[in-house]
Amino acid sequence: MNGKESHLKPRLRRRSAFEYVAWVVCSLIGIGILVSVSTNPNFKWGTVVRYFTYETILRGLMLTIFLTIASMALGTLLGLALAIMRSSSIKPVAATASAYITLFRGTPVLVQLIFWFNVAALYPNLTIGIPFTNIGTAVDVNALMAPITAALVGLTLNEAAYMAEIIRGGFSSVGKGQIEAADSLGMSSSMKMRKVIIPQAMPSIIPATGNQVIGMFKETSLVSVLGVAELLQSAQLIYARTYETIPLLIVASLWYLVMTLLLSYPQSKLEQKYSRTTSRLPRKAKVVLTEPEGTLR
């Protein structure tokens, strides 16, 4: 390797005796925990294996995946609209988006889910129609806001607040020079957003969105309080009948772990692809000083 590429060679780090001792201690602790868990009959690993692919558990897993995909898709679209509103120069529009984000980020998701499930207590009937006319349709909110609907609405609205901040942060990462160049070309606000801001903001938005997907998958367990038969609720329904609480909770935990690992792999690939590091700079770029003052050429 020549001198020009010597800076690309990884540095070798000398390991200390403390690091070897730490490896030994951590390995012994891990082996001890593994032996204890595998030999303790109270874990009932046979029951775990039997229920791991149980039909009720798999149906709950499919519903969990559906809630994750639907909530993330709808939440991202609504979050994009909120981010655009938050970045607007029109003060009432920006203030409305800011108030929404503050409200839904400042209250617990569980409280929001329970609220939407009981929203019929505030508005038992709604009329959808044209204002100041008799044209409209009455909606029974109590029948409309079923547990699955309340879960989807609650998760979507909460996720939209977080996605709005992620997208707005991506917008902020776009250099002002790019925006000024778009303005100098006479681009409209919508064209500037579609052609300049959003494409350049994606490297900042996509990795953070991957984290939100993983978080949403685990967050769906909260909808079990509404009686939605997702993964956790499915496990609860079984151990309420069989009294095998710990094995069924282990089954649910293992499925959450498996799905999280499956989602983490594409997320890591996206982070590698979109991460902005100095490794993307041209390796053969040179700076030549030709004058005492350091003028670059």
C-alpha cells in the first residue's frame, strides 16, 4: 500500500489484559445464565415449543404485522403532511402542526389508545356532510370505533407526530444553497419540495424510519388492553385458560425478538447505504498549495 492510501489502512489496537479478563468474566456469566435457564423445569420449554407455532399465536402475529405496516404507512403519510405544515411560512399552519405534534408526543400512547376506544362517550353520533345544508350522513361512533379501529387510529396518529419530527429534521439537513438554487431557477414551493428537498432529505429520514418500524412492532403490544387479539393478547387468552403464564409469555417474547432481528437486518443495510461519512469523499482528491497565503487550486 503506497503513501497515498496509507490513511485507508485500519489501525491495529493493542488489547489490554483487562479486556481478556472482561471476556472471561462475561463468558462465565453468560454460560451460567444459559445453563440455569435451560435446566430450570419451571420454564417448561416443552410447552414453549408446543405453542410457538400454535394457530392462535400465528394469527396474533399476523395481526401484529398488519398493525405495524398499516400504522407506519398511514403515520408516515400524515407525518409528511405535518412536516410540510410545520415548515410552512404561514404562521397559523405551522402553529397548528406544532400543536398536534406537541399533544401526541406529550401524552402516553396507552392513554391515547384508551381515549380513542372510548371517544363515543364524547361524540356518540357524528354527522358527515356539507356545512349549512341538510345534506349529510349520521355515523354511529360507538359501532365505528371497534377495538381494531381504535388501535389503528391511536397508533397512526401517535406515529405521525414522531414521523413529522423525523421528516422535518431531514428537511433541515438540506443545505440552504440547494434551496437558494431552486429559488433562482424559479421553482414553485411544491416543485422545490418534490425535486430538491425530499430527495436530499431521504438519507437522513430513512435510517430513523427503520428504527420507528421496529419500535412500532413492539408498541403494538399496548393494544392488548383494548381486547385486540394481536400477539400478546393471543398469548394471554391461552394462558388464561391453561394457567401456563410464563411459557406463553416466553413464546410471545421470542416472536417479538425474532421479528425484531429480521427487521434489524434491512435497517442496518439502509443505515450503511445512507450514512453520511467521510468515506464517501473522493479518495484521490488532492489539495495543492501554490501560494504562501494558502490559496487553493
